[in-house]
Amino acid sequence: MKRERFTAARLALAGIGAAISLGAVILSFYLSNISLSLNIVAACGIMLPLTRKYYREAILAYVAVSALGGIFANIHVLSFVLIGGFYTILTVWMHNREPKIKWFVTYPVKIVYSCFVFFVVYYLTDIFVVNFDALNISIEPAGLMYFVLNLIFTAAFLVYDALLLWGYRYAVPIVEKITKK
């Protein structure tokens, strides 16, 4: 098997994707009202080298954006690190894998990963704070509240996954047309 080398075109595509992602991550720190939209733009930037199946370059771009984003956006880079970057690479890799990975393998992996992300966001960072008293919602056992919120998060995460793969399938022919030799 011939091993592909890093070429200028591959690195340039990864660099453009990393620049888009880094700009979106930094802007999401300063413009908190549109941070969700900017995190989606950051995921699209990481997806750019993935459309040509440049996985090593996408991983390098992810590491660079995570490190530089951590410098400029501190803890707010966590959404990109967990979802916009790593998960985007993981789900596209599982989608493109030959032979195809069956849905009954990929979906449990995605559900476990979403539960891990929710755990990190809910317990470790205290970013996710909901004042249930102000909303007049009373859930007595704390475990039940965690389960319900995790279930809602997992459902939203699976919708995000479907939209991410839809966007990937849509972007592949466009990027191939633009970057063809």
C-alpha cells in the first residue's frame, strides 16, 4: 500500500479549514449570542479537509485550533474540542470507513459519546446551568433531572449528527469541483 505524503495542496486545504475554525472559535468567545452558529462554522472548517479524506491533515488542524483556541478562548473552546472538532472527525471517519460500519455499531458509539459530552458539560465545567425554580419546574430526585436532561441532549446530539453527515455529503462534490487538479 502506497503511503500518501503531506503535499502542499493537502496542507493548504487543512490550513484554510483550520483558519475558518479558529476564527469561528475565537469569535464565539466574544460574540456569545451567536456562539452556537459559530461552533457549527468551526465544525465546517474541520470538515473541509475531510471532504477529500485527508484525515491526518484534519487531525493536525483540529490540534492546532484546539491549542490556539485554548489560548484565546480558554474554557469556551471545550465545545469545539468535544463536538465541533473531534466528533466531526470521528463521525466522518465512521461514515467513510470501508467496509461500512453498521448502524447498530455506530449509533451506540455516538450515544455513549453524547453521554460523555453531557457529563463533562454538566458536572465538570458548570457551564450548563438551568434555574428550574424560575421556570416553575420541580424535579425532585437529582438523578432523574440529570437523566431527563441527558436524554434531551442525546436526542439533539443525534439530530446534530444527522445534519453534520448531510452537510458532509453536500460539501464533498462542491469541494472536489473547486479543488480538482
